[in-house]
Amino acid sequence: MANFKLTISDIKGKSISKELKDSDANPLLGLELGNETDASIVGLTGKLKLTGGSDKSGVPMRTDVHGAARKRVLLSRGVGLQDAEYGQRKRKLLRGNSVSEEIYQVNCKFDGELPVEVPVEETAEEKTKDKKE
């Protein structure tokens, strides 16, 4: 029973969000950051490359922490550490690089361009109602 929010960005910089539930999310379980998977799980043709993510409490995933568990890691720079001066190191709580059921949000990079979604235009009747109010 895994549920993921997928944030998919393309080569042009556009991004979309999709939600995968239950059996649709199973192909992502066990994958590591940097691995590629088929984009058909979100209705696209091509490949998705996993680039990051976070768990239910907001703890970020990091590529050099192995496994799926949370670990306290001594960092000097990189993902999970914002305000470090030169030479400073901090011990931070991070999630490993494997996708498990505890992961809530997964960031992906799509190898093509995302389709443009056209916004639904209002009908003439709705426009006149809005003007009257």
C-alpha cells in the first residue's frame, strides 16, 4: 500500500505533479536514486530518472546514504544542509537512497518534453454570470 507524489520535470524546465497509489506505485519500490524506470506508469512515453525525494516527515533522501533507513550523517555540504560556513560540519538526519513505503514524495527527470495541458475556458454563460455578480 504505497502512495507517492511524483514531481516530474522535463528538459525544458517545466514540471508536473502526479499521485500514484497502491498497485501503480509498486514499480518504484526498491529503486535507488539515479536509476531509470519506464515513464508509462504516469502515462508518458520515455524514461524517468529518479533524482530525489523525501519521507512523510520531510526528511530528504540523499544519494550517498545507502539503504532505505533514516540515518544521522555528518555533512559539510550538499543535499540536506543549508547554512554551513567554510569548514563547518553538521550532523543531520537523512533518508537513504532506496525508495520504500515510508517515502512520500519522489522527484523525477523526464527525458523528453511534457505535453502542454490546455486550460479549460469558461463558456459564455459563465462569463455573463460572473459580470452580473
